[in-house]
Amino acid sequence: MLERSSQSIDDSFGRPSHWPRSFVHVRSLSRRSSELFLTPPAKRILAMKDMNWIQRKIYLYNVTFGLFMLDWWERFLFNTMVVVLMWFVFYNGSRHVTEFFRRHVW
């Protein structure tokens, strides 16, 4: 009968037999399971690879303004305020630009 050396590999989990049972070798895990060991920026990069351009921009908007931690109705309220503010800025900006051109250019 052959004896197992202390450095032998336990085939069921892909770890040396002297390691504790709670430790699983990273190479033996699937892609999704191995993401548990990644740092937060690396997780964000992996998440962003699966998104199209619009989804990436929405994700970056949510992360930049901290909207990812709000409920749906709080996000809706914040986005409504942003749309109203942007409308106000663009509307009054266009009025100012047309008035400027009337007085000084035309």
C-alpha cells in the first residue's frame, strides 16, 4: 500500500492535504466563486465588462452620486430634482445666449 506524502493533493477540493478543511484553493473555484477574493476595484471592473455603454454610464452615475444605496423612490426623487435643475440651467442658459447675441452680435 502506498502512503500519501504530507504534500499530496486532495483531489476533491484541489488543496494540499495538510491545509485546513475551511481553506479552498483559488484555482479550484469557478470564475464567480473566485471573485470573492478580489478587491473592490477589481470587482467593479469585472462587473463593468458585462455591461454595454449605456449601462456603464448609468452605473457610474449611481456610484458617483451614491444613488446605489438609496431605495427606488429616493432615487426617483433625486433624479427628478436633477432633471428639473438641468432643465432650468439649459432653458435660462439658452435665453441668456440668445439675448447676448441679439445685443452684441446681430
